[in-house]
Amino acid sequence: MRSAWVMKLRAGQEAEYKRKHDEIWPEMVALLKSQGVQNYSIYRHELWLFAHLEKPEGAPAQTDAVNEVVKRWQAAMEPHMETNPDKSPKVWPVEEVFRLD
């Protein structure tokens, strides 16, 4: 299963957002891998972020049973990006319109 979405940074937060991802917590990586996440990439264009990941069919969503690692990560990202009241990032799903394997 492939998923993609966009998110938006707050102006002036580009470098800090990147730095935090360059130093991603080992427990966040372990959580993503435990959910079958593969080929996870986030790209930036100006203030827009484009995220894409792949995982097996039926694997849990990253937000299923939100755990403490996810809550702490969302709180750490909240100053840098547009978020919902619960500190989760605002996301806009994107539709796949072409694929070449």
C-alpha cells in the first residue's frame, strides 16, 4: 500500500524541521518499522511538505492507537508546522494519478 499527503511548515521553520528529521529518534524509527513502513520520504517545496510511504496491506496506520512516541514527536514538530488542536499535523491527502513500477 502506498500513501501520500502534503503538510505545511510555518514560515522560518524550514531549517529546524529538517534538523529534527536529520536527528530522528531511534524509537520513532523503530515504531515506523514495526508498522511495516518502508520507503518513507518527505520532500519540501517552499513551505509545503510532500510525504510518501509504502507498507504492506493491512498494516496499522501511523495514527492507530496513538502511542507516547507519536505524541512526543507531534509535540516536538508542532512549533514548526501547521497542526490540529491535538498537535497532530494538518494533512491533506493526495491522489495517485500515475504510477510506473
